[in-house]
Amino acid sequence: MTQEIITKHRNEFNTEYWDKVLEKYPRLIIEETTSDVSGAWSNITDAKITINIKSNFDSTLTHEMLHLYLDYLQIRPSQVLSQKSFDYYWIRELFDRSEFDDTGNLMSHIKMFPIFTDLGFEDSSFIENFNAIEVSKKIIRELKEAYQYLKGNEILTRKYVRNYFKAMFLMNGCINKKIHYFENKEVLRKNDTKLFSILNSFWSKWKSLDIYGGTDSEKQLENIVDELYTGIEQYVDSKLK
């Protein structure tokens, strides 16, 4: 069934991507599911794509295939974020594996999206919640109000850094050009220039990273994650002194 699906959906535009994915995962399995969530999973030798039967099959299959294509390129943001966390005390304290997975998924989407649209798909078919506005002005206001009470308050600092991190990554990871976060980002920048700079610098470096550089790209990803984590560690320490 997997081979039949690939043959049906392979074309002159996507065949090079399928070739690379199948080169890395020759035993790839593709299945339909009634689960609400489609996805791609892989280990060293095996991979599996599951597709919700209610979704647009072609665009969803391509989306999940591109996740595996990044694996082929050895670009694995979630894995690097998780593995690097063991070297940083506050990162381990502040975040759990699911947050590394969510953040890494957003990072992957940034690199996948241009390929997806180059293959002829509409922007809005990239993800089902494409039009969702994830970061509200209420969240921004709460972050702004909390900032003045951080000094020496570990509980509040933990919550603030986690929520600030999430807001910044959701805004920077938003691929919908119809959603504009400039005003919200300006509020965060003016209110906390230090944490804003740490997170914004990371995102800028990630967006400019060349995913086709092989081991150089891997090393660059590791380096910018180290810079991010070092910055957050120093920020938290400065608030708790």
C-alpha cells in the first residue's frame, strides 16, 4: 500500500524529495488513521507517516514527507533542543520534552514551508490551524505586567520566562503572512530588551541557516542552540541574584 501511495502522489516536482526520503528510509510505512493528528516518526532505519483520513491527503502527505526530508538532511531541531538541555540547569528546570518537540516542530516548519509552496501547494494547506492567531494581546499584557515583579522571585521568573519563550516562538514561527505580530513584538522588545534580544537573535540565525550544508549545518544548529540556552541561563541568574 505504501508503494502505491507514493507512486500515485509522486510527480516531476517532488520526486527528488521522495528519492532522498526513501534512500534514508527504504522501509517507510504510510498509513491512514482516524486519529485527529497526522504525523511522521522515525528512528535510525525506519520511518512511518500516518495521515488523518479527513485531511487533504496530498498536502498532508507532502507536509509529513518534508519532515522526513529534514531528517535526511540531518536537520533535527527537536532532538538538538532536547539533547543540549542536559548541559544547562535552568533549561532543564524550565522546559520539558514536549516543549522541545513543539518548538522544534515550529522550527522545522519554517524550513519546510518554502519547499512546500514551491511544490505548488497553497499557503493555507500547509497546516490545518494556519489561520489561528496563537498569541493574544492578553498574553502580551500579562508578560508586560509581570516583568516589574521578577527580581528575586523564582516562581514568577520561571513562569515569565516560559511564557515569554512560548510567545516569541509562536510569533516568529507564524508562517501566515496575513497575521501580523509587529505590535506585540514591539511591546515585548521595549519592555524586556534583554530577553527579547536573546530569543530574537536565535530565531534570526535559525531562519538564515542553510539546511543543505551537511555537517556544517548540524554544527551551526548546535551552536545557536547553545547560544540560546546560555543566554536564558544568564538571564534567569540575573533576575534571581
